[in-house]
Amino acid sequence: MTGTRSILLAEDDAAIAEPLARALTREGHECVIASTGTEALEKALSEEYALLILDLGLPGVDGLEVCRRVRVERPQLAVLMLTARTDEVDFVVGLDAGADDYVGKPFRLAELLARVRALMRRSAAESDDVVIDYGDIQLDARARRVVVRGEDLTLANREFDLLQFLMAKPGQALSRDEIMTEVWGSVDLRSSKTLDMHISWIRRKIGDDQPGRGKHIVTVRGVGFRFDP
């Protein structure tokens, strides 16, 4: 039960895992449940999935360690992290571990399914052979590689998705809601704060904060952001 529509759900609470698995199946996905961190890690590394929905508080190997291992050995696998601990420090730690998105418990099913759809769209798009080249910055969608002034950048998966979305619409003022809906599948407040964090990180990595260089990612007041080639 693997492939481009398959999801590994790592959740030890059956009251959450079983209804969520049914909802994902109704959405057209194949869903496999793992109830421990050890089982989740084994399945994630030995079988092919498009998405890992990962509870942070798994027994055995905890969710953060599972995420770190998966990110090293299966970098293309999208990871949606679930946690009952929703403070900002925990949120950033989850992103640092390599999670693509982060949902706090209790979650609204419609919200979580929207996040899943956004991540699955990204996974499907990775098969496209698309290269965006603006001279000093190149983005290869299939290889998930960004080169700036001849140097490879290290970007987290969500940073890559955000930069790709901006670069694919050069010169267009994109609203915050449009960006968050496309990249995160959500326009909630946590994603809004996350958007600003990710824009700041990307600007720093591509050199937008260095004096004397042109700015690629421009803030459009009252609207959102624009990518200038």
C-alpha cells in the first residue's frame, strides 16, 4: 500500500488515528497507521509514501527523532507534524527537525485535510521537470535545488515551496492569503506568522539582506509579497 497517494499516519491514540485514517481514505488516499515511533520509522524508511503525518509524542522513538531521521534518509517525503504542545518554541523546534507543516491538537478535521492537500500537491509537482532561471538565482523543481550566484543553498522543504511559488509568478503582487492557501493550505494565524518567518529566512539565504545587492523578495504593503527577477 504505497505510492503517490499513500500516507503514513504515525499516531498512538486510536481515538485520533482511526477516524483520521477513515477521513483520509474518503479523500482518496491510501492510509497506513503506525502506533509507535519505532514502527513509524521502520515503515517510513522501508516503504514509499507521499506524506508522513507524525505525532510528536509517540512512544518509543519520539516524533522529533523520527522526523530528523526521515529528513536525512528520505528528504523527499513530506512531513506534517501533530502535537498537543503548541507554544512557539515547540513550533520552531518542529520546523528545525525538518517538518514541512505543523498542526496543534485538538485540530479541526477540515483544517488538517486542507494542509494534507497542499502537501500532496507539492509531492505530485515534484515529478515535473521545471527549472526557473533568473541569472543569479536558479530553481530546479524536480531536483529541489536552488543555486544562487553559483552556490547551492540549503533550504527546508517549506522554504523551497514558498520560494518556488514566488518565483513562478515573477513581478506579481501575491496576497498573503493566496500564498498561505497555496503553500500551506491554510490562512490561519499560525500560518500567517509562519509566512513572515519563512520570508525572513529565505531573504537571508538568497542574500536579499546584503547591502549593495538587488532585492528579489519585495514586500507589497497591504497586499503581500512580490518576486522581482
